[in-house]
Amino acid sequence: MEIGNDSVCPIFSVLVAIRRPIELVHTIISSFKTRKPTLGCWAKEAKMASSSSIPEKSNHVRSISLPSTSHPITLRVEEEINKLKTWVALSFSSTSSLRMEMIHSGLNGLKNLYDCVEDFLQLQVTQEVITHHRDEKWVDELLDGSVMLLDLCSTANDILVSMEEHMLDLLSTLRRTKGREWGMESKVQAYFCSRKKMKKDISKCLALLKRMDNRHASVPISDQDPDLSMVVRVQGELRMITISFFQAILSFLCFSKPKPKPSKWSLVSTLVRSKRSIAREREQEDMSEVMSFHTALFSLCGKISSKVAEMERVQKAQRQLEALEVGIKDIEAGLDCIFKCLIKTRASLLNILTQ
């Protein structure tokens, strides 16, 4: 039987079509003979395949379940903490006096840190850590410390308000009497009497802050649980930085230059006056605004024969008093923001613990 060309073409096409699957099966069988894969190899390949096929889902799980140290919010908190640590180091180690501008900028930075910590408290992993360890000592200390910081912030603000009231009284008298001794003496005495009480209040606050600072060392940090370690460390750093800020502000307000005693060595005083003037000008650059104002205030109580010199010292005292008043208002506004932040942070902690 002869097969025509028309019959050969369809048969050849079928053979070509089935040849490729047969070759593929042969290749697979050969690979099994030579490779002998283990269960671990297949598991590893399956894990790699699954991780590469769903990258978006993997990243989403990372932000919730993995340690909080890798979360962007935690990184922001770390950044703000490092900034304020630098501020604290500069404010306490500097040879010059702390200035109001530096305090104001520092309070803005502290507010930013509290905002970041508030976001940190909203993380699921943070809330789980606090809830799981709610019965431990460090949680109780955290809540007790928040109440004490609120009280200290309120006390510091009351001191600022009282100081501002006396400064406004002085400024009004200064403008009205032009620094004449009969009008200023009683006001200056009243101001420094109020400062004696203020210093006592500040000393009590500083002693309390020191006790809080020492008590913080009793809080444990676990290296075995990175999430717990991060939560405890963030709250501890926040507390320590806030304490440092209150210490800096209260020390700034408490500082005053003692009234110089009158010297009997008038001739010697006259001979070295020029040298003292140069040294005083250099010291003036390093004085805080409160100290500079007190120096000018003391000068108003002295007697100067020249009316021109008297007018100059009155104008100088008035300028420094006005500048100090503006600075005190800025610090008041900054403390008010921190007070609200403290309330918000405490409320968030209580909400987490009562869930």
C-alpha cells in the first residue's frame, strides 16, 4: 500500500508535536537521577519563591509583627532623642550661662519628641508589650513619674507667672518714675523678697527632680526581649530628658548675681576700674538674661551724680526687663505645650492598660 504525500504531512506534524513533551520528561527524569534533592532544599526553594512572589504582603507584616526597633516611627523617636541629648549635654557642660533662646528651642524639640512618642505608643507591638507587663514595677513607676512631672511642670509655670507679674510691676514703675530712687527702691525690695520665696520653691523642685533622676536607675532592661527593651528605653529616655529640661529651666530662673558689698578702698577701686570694666563686659556676654537684668537692677539703687549716666542705666534696665519679659512669655508657652503633651502621654498609657 502506497502512502501519498498528502498522508505523510499530517503524520509528520503529529510526531513533531509530541517530540518536545517527550524530551522535557526525559530531562526531568535525568535531573532526578543526578540531583537527589532533600526536603530541606525543597523547603528552602519554596520559602524563597513565596517571599519573592508576595513582597508587598511581607513588608506589611514586618511593620506589625517584627521588633519595633525596625519601625520608621521608632527610628524617628531615636533621632529626636539623640538631638535632645545633644541639647542637654550642651546646656549642662557649657561654660557660659544658659540663654532663653536656647531654652525655647529646646522646648520645641521636646514637644517634637513627645509627638513621636505618642505615635510610638499607638503601635500594636508597643501596646502589646505594655499590656503584657502591666503588673510589673516599671509600669507603676512610669505612671507615678508622669504624675510627678505634671506637678513639676505646673509648679514651674506658676513660678514663671509670679516672676512675670513682679517684672511687669517693676517695668511700670520704671517707666513712670524714670528710675528715680524714691520710686524704685520699694519695688526692687518687693521683687527680691518674692525671689526668696521663689528660690525656696525651686530648691524643693530641684531636690524632687534629683530623686526622680536617681530612681530611674531601678528600671530593668531585658536584652532577651527587644520589644520590651525598646519600650522601656524610650520611656526612660523621655523621662530623663524631661527631667533635665526642668532642671535647666528652674536653675535658669533661680540664678541671680549677689549684690556687691560697698568697698572702702575707693582709691584702689578707681585705679582698677578700667580693668574691671573690660572684665565685666566680657562677663556680660556670658550672663543669662536673668543675671543681666539683676545686675542692671542693682545699679538703679546706686547713686550717680551725672543725669546722663542715670538716664543710660535706666534705659538699659528697661530694655533688659522688656527682653526678659518676652523671653519668659516664650518659655511659658513652651511649658504649656509640654504640660499638654504630658497629659496626652499619660492618657494614652492609661487607655492601653485599661483595654
